[in-house]
Amino acid sequence: MAIGMVGLYVGSIILLVAGLIALDQITWKFFLVLIIPTALHWLNVFFLFPETKQRSLEDINAAFGEKVAVHYYHATEEEEA
């Protein structure tokens, strides 16, 4: 956790220091430097990570490839009982 936080803060400091210089040098194109990686990250999350909303832990394990004894998400009434 500490290494992740250090990376976040170092990245923020670099962006804040270099941001003023970059904005002065490349003007409006600097915003593309911020927008394009964000859009690529959004696409990565949207297409590569499975949806886990309103699913049980067993169904999440099944989505990630583990064997589970009971399925709740698409279970029939007999399986739920």
C-alpha cells in the first residue's frame, strides 16, 4: 500500500511541476496528454474486467475461473433451496 501511495504522490508531483511547462510549450495539446491515457484506462477496465455488481462471492470466484459448489446468480429455484 505504501509503495502504491508513493507512486501516486510522485506521479502527482511530476504532473504538477511539468504540467505548467508542458502547457506553456504545447498549449492545448497538453490536455490530450491527460485525456488519452484516461480514455485508454477506461476502455481497459470496461472490456477486460468482469462485472461483479450484485453477485455473491461464489459467483465472483466462478467469474475468475475457480470451481464453486453453489451458483447463486443464475441459479434455479431448486439450486437456491
